[in-house]
Amino acid sequence: MQSTALALMACENAKNPETPWPLVPVYDVVIFCDLGMEPPWVKNQVEFTRKACEWAGIKFVVLDSPLYSDFMRNFGERRTISIPWWTIRDDGHKSKMPRNCTVDYKVELISKYVRWELLHYKKGQRLRDEDRKAHEMPMGFSAEESRRCKESPNPMFVNKFPLVEMGLTRADNFAYIKDVWGLETKASACTFC
């Protein structure tokens, strides 16, 4: 939902010279990573956002991310991707093991797309100095998720958190999308989450 709000704010800024959302740039590209097991409403939100980006003249790309297929192929055979597993001890204590699927199956996929398709690097070519920490990656975290705001370990990107900077909560993002764009959104989460 929050990433949808960021994309739609960028669309609004692209069409409005007064830029109602000054902390949200008009993006060069909006990228959605399809994990292969998204609930049906996510596909509807993606299509809505794609049409809005098209209307605003912002490139919209869907990348097929092999999270589900990798999991099904590798389970029981070799390293299984780090989806959020839950454990229960003998005393009934529940805990969630760390997950890395967002980094492995979204951030890395976007990084590769930017590197190969947008910046036109060749296989084996080292990162140019002018591309080090030179590209912004906006993250759709809302104000109540500020603890998740961290620097990007990727040498190309600087993470940006416009919704946190504007103090917008999940409820604010929901209201913005519904009131301004007429779309009722739900939180996006693949089957594993």
C-alpha cells in the first residue's frame, strides 16, 4: 500500500507543476517485483498503478521474481530462501526466524535491472565511480515503520524514505489512495508473509 502511495504521489507531481508532494520526485521508473504468489488484490493494485504511471508518463516495469519457484524447487534439496519461518519450542514459545526475501528477491532484482537495463553495464564490468551511491531507491515505509529505515548496503543506491519524512502513517496512505485516486488498497504480502 505504501509503495503504491509513493508511485501515485509521483504521478500526481508529474501532472501538477505545483508538486503537491515536494519530497516525492517524479520517478524515472516504478518497478514491481512479482514474487509469483501474490494475492489477487495485489494484481489489481499493480494494474491500477501501471495505468496511473502510463497517464503520468512514468515508465512502469514488472519484474518476475522467482521466490516461489526457487522455494518449491530447492525445498529439502539445498539452501531454501529465507522466507519468514516460525518456530515453536517445547515450552510453547513462538518466534520468527530472520528473513531475507525482500533483499534477495526484490532489492537485488531491482539492482540488477538498474545495472544492466538502465545503466547498460556489460557482464563483468566494475561499477563506475559516478554510479556509487548516485541512485535513489525510495522505500515505501510509513511513519510507524521508521525503525526499518536503514542505509542501503548496495553500492549504487541511497535509500530514501519520503513517507517517514512526511510523517505519513499507514492509515494516511490508505486515505490518500482512496480519497484522491478512488482505490481501496490492502497491504501487499505474498503467500509466505
